[in-house]
Amino acid sequence: MAEEEEEVPIGQALNGLNVYSLPQGWTALAAIVLVRCIDEEGHSTWAFRTTDGMNDEELLGALTVRTDLLRHKLYDAYTSDADDE
């Protein structure tokens, strides 16, 4: 980010996009947001944002765990499709 950006409420930053709510009784402490966007020139691109409350080690850990879970899910789907043939 080349210039200093002002923080805004996450709902305002996401321009009305919806996400699934947290389970009842849970309180949000921090967030990692990967947003598919259209830039000012009309090109598809990605924006990555984090909230305060998460250090780099926690961020890396959360992303690593989520990546591993998704990798296993996709592998399981791929191998179960191969077993059907």
C-alpha cells in the first residue's frame, strides 16, 4: 500500500457483500479478508486486508491451517471422483 489508508468498519469496506455470521455467543476479535475486486481500470484483481488484533505469527498460522484444510478437501473430492470411474 503506497499511501496511508484510513480504517473503516468492515461492512463499509466490503460494500454490502455478505458473509456467514458467527455462531451465536461468539465475539469477533480479528479478521483476514481476501476480496476479489474489479479495479479502477476494469481488471479483475485481489485485495488482502487484516484487522488489528492479529500478529504475523497468528496470521501465518491461520492461513496455513486454512490452506491445508482446503487442500485436503479438494484432494478428497478429486480422489472420490477418480474412484467412481
